[in-house]
Amino acid sequence: MDSRRKWAACSLALAGLLVFYFFILPGILKKQAVRLISQGSPDVSVAMESASPSLPAGIRLGNVVITLKSGKTVEIRKLDIQARLLKLMGGKLSLAVNSSLYDGRLKGAINFFRFFSTSGPFAAHFAFEDIKAGDCKLLSFGRQLTGKLSGNIDFAGDTGNALQGEGGMQVRIINGMLPLAPNSIGLELLAFESLEAEAALGEGILKVNRLDLKDKAASGEFQGQVKIDGNAPENSEFQLQGYLTFSFDPGRRHAARLLGTYANPALDIMREERG
């Protein structure tokens, strides 16, 4: 009799645990995930179709849509967030992220340095590959930047003022087009086989150490900076200068500047130089 009671009690406890794990916990995790992604900002809204536990200590989200104040969106088909148990045992939260978006993948980690908190100082590293830039509205330059995007980003800052953080990035886009404002040579779309850039971020300035553009019709190199507008990212200002070489005149370099804003970049051909 005692044995049957023990089995019944264990069965009830197991049933209760399963109900909590599959029916109650997803709702709790969904709210926590929204809070983590938006960081409580009224300028960021998060919606998702599904949320479920993911072993050993994480959550899997389906069809996540992040909408910014500007109206631009990021759509993530699948997002898996795992807490690293060893860090968690030490009182610090470290999250491993693995996601599928725009036919590509993004993987990385976010480390928070306050005890059991997702606010305050943090450090992050992300690597991404084969993301279709043409499908991501966040990369819209008035018209849409296209190509397959790969690279990595390292960043450290504070959730209360992330724009003042520091970091670095390497980016490569292949087989794409960069839309431009009308210019003196009538070039409104800059096509390229590859665009590679290395940049460092500090105090709201993205310092572009190298931007190389290659195509059958033209190639170029640029350096400079981007002044980031944290309140209206589409108004961030390009201040890059370098040169372009065209295939029809390979012995001549054309000094050029990439100016304008994120929403309306402009290419200015300044003068001609013999190579």
C-alpha cells in the first residue's frame, strides 16, 4: 500500500512538473525573452508566434519580429537562447544565441557582469553568415541594400547607454547593390561582386578603417567614419573618402567621397588622378 502511494505521489509530481514545463513555463519565458530583447525600451517592440523550453537551460522562440521606433523590422524565423550553466552557477548570466534569419545564420554570446541581471555592463560577440540583405528592412537605404552578408561583431558597453560602448566589426557582402542618391555621374545603383569592411566603434562614431569594393566594372577603396545618430539611426552621417577605378579606364583613379546619411547615401566624384 505504501509503495502504491509513493508511486501515485511520484506520478502526480511528475505530471505537475510536465504541465508546468510545457504549458506554464513557456509563457513565463516568453515574457522574459521580450524583456531581454527590448531591454524595457519603449522604442522597441517584440512579437513572436511561439515560445518553448529548450534543454538544458534555455528557450526556443519562433517567428520573432522586432520593430524599432523608425518602423524598421528584424524578422527571425527561429531563435534559440541558452544560459551557460557554469557561468550561472557563479551568479553571472551568459547567454548563447543561435538563430536563423533571412536564409542565413547568426550565432554568438552575450555576457552580463552583474549578479543575476540582464542590465548594466555587458560584452557580446556575434558571427553571421549568408544573410540575404535584400530581405532585411533594417538594411534599407531609402531603397534596399542587396547581397549576401557575412562577418562578425565584438561589442562591450552598458545596457543603459549602449551607443557609448566600444567594439569592432568585419563585414563582407557578395553580389550586391548599394542604392545611392542622384549624383554628378548619374550613378544611382553601385553594383559590386564583393564589399569588405573593417570598422571600430567608440563614443557613437563608427571608424571605418577599410572599405574595399570590387566589381568587373569598377573597384574602389574608402576610409573615414560614420557619425551614428542614436535617436534616428537613418540620419547617421557617412564621411568616407577614397577612390574608384573603372574598367573602361584602368589607368585613371577617380577620387571620390561617400557622403549623405544612412537613409540617403551619396557618391561624389571629386577629381581624376593618373594611376
